[in-house]
Amino acid sequence: HDFPMPPPATGGGKLLRAEPLLAALEFVRTAASDDETRPHMFGVKLEQDGKMLRAVATDGHRLSVADWEVVPEPAINVLLPLRAFGVLVQLAKGADTVRLAIDERIAHVERIVGGETIVMTCKLVDAAFPPWRQVIPATRDHDTVATVPRAALVESLQRASMASSSRSLGVKVILDDAGVDILAVDPEKGTAAEHVDARVEGKPASVGINAHYLVDACGP
């Protein structure tokens, strides 16, 4: 039997610059759910608002959003499955542009490099992505803002997490005039305390958080 060929794209699609697309996809990937039983979160949402194209991913515990400027038309509003997301990342690597075309519930992604054309075709997720804007604060007038050296923060979080519970990887982050303190306590592993010099503006604050979530948010 002949291998079944996917239906060809019927529209011209949207030409996207590969560099900002790849940066956005790699940033939000860490927040995407790996749970196939929750298809509405098992993927990455691409949605357009005017000239801004936005990639959104969530696993129900954390949310990542990245946007970049594109041409207004044609607009994009799709939920890509996680498996297709991985292929899209590979297609974007080393390319100048990729073309994304949508037909009903099918997505076509095309890459042309050195005269060679590679096309990925996938079914879109037939589920409603969570209303993610509801968890974003309406104002950015925060009570506390800390400016911290990224590398120092990541290293301190990684060290402190070694003493946290293996299940939650929870640490306590304290912000005050002295900077940022990170604490972790586990009955079996003991206690870890880290300090990072930082500029903290506003009220002193503290929060409990999964250390790996914060490390992922800091980026590579």
C-alpha cells in the first residue's frame, strides 16, 4: 500500500521569521503540560492580537507567555499539540523563515533552506485552551520588585533545592532590603540557606515556590 499523503495546504499561509518564533517556543516549552489526558493543555497556543503573535503554555501550575511582532494578516489562533511543537522547533532551527498555513483543523508548516523544502502537517488540538488571561494581574503596579543577577539566582536556587522535598522542590524566597534569601528545609535532607545580593524596591515579601519553576523562568 502507498503511504497516505497529507492533504496539501489550500492557502498561502503566514510567513514567520524563524529566530523570534524559535525563541518564543523554547521559552514557553517548560510550562507546557506533558499530560495527554488533558488535551486542552497538552500543547502550545499560538494567538494573534493585531501585530503581536503570542505563544502561551501552561500545565495548570505555571504559565509562560512570549510575544513578538508579525504582519497583521492572516491572523493566527491555533492550539498546536506538543508532539508537533517539537517538530516545529526543529524546523525553525537554522532557517530564516517558516510558513504556517491553517486548513480547518490541520496545520501545515513549511521550511525552505538551500532549495530543499520540508513540510510538517499535523492535526490541531480540538479543545479550548484555558482562559489564561484571568490569572494575569490587571496592573503591574507591584508591591515588591527585585532586580537580581540571573546566574547567581539560578545557582542559589539549584543549591537550595537539593535540601528541599523531592516531591515539591519547594523553597521559601524572602525579599527585603538586604537582598534575596532562599531557604529550604527537609526532615531527612536538612536545611539550606542561600543569599543573593539584589536591589529590592517596595515592601518586604516572601513566597513559597517550586525551585525548578523559577529556574526555568530565568531561561537558559
